[in-house]
Amino acid sequence: MSVLTQDNRFEEAANVIEEGDEPKNMCEVLDKVEQRGKEIGDEIGEKIGKEIGEMSRAKKAAINMKMKGYSTKEISEIVEVDIDIINSWFSEIVLI
């Protein structure tokens, strides 16, 4: 097929699939490529979710520390978040 179209994507995708699991047609190749895309998406989503969770915990800790009298600089150093982000969190609280 690639001889007629000069398009090697099908062959490249088929070659990426694990040994012993050779596709029989284009649909099987596409299924494998789609599954790999989903796996990559899941990995990225999990990583982003963890980062959001960590930032949420840091924000909560920063607010609690501010209420106990810690300086913004101290909070930034302890929770390891840039001082500008800390300040933006505190400005959100004032607006609420």
C-alpha cells in the first residue's frame, strides 16, 4: 500500500506494536495506536492531577500559616511555592 501512496505511517505504526502481536489489518493497527494514545493520556492526566492536589494542599497550608502569623516569605520557603503565587492566594481570600 505504501508503494502506491508513498505513505509509510501504517507500516511505522505496525512496527511499533510489540513482537508476537502482529496486526492483521489497518483496523487492528488503529486500535493499537488509539489504545497507546489513551494510555499516554491517562499518564498525563494522573501527573496533572497529582500536581493540582499538591498545589491545593500547599495553598491550604499557606492560608493556615498566614492565619497563625507567619510572614509571606516564611510561608513561601516552607511550602516551596513562589512568593508571587502565595500573594495571589492571599489576594483571592480578601476578595471573597
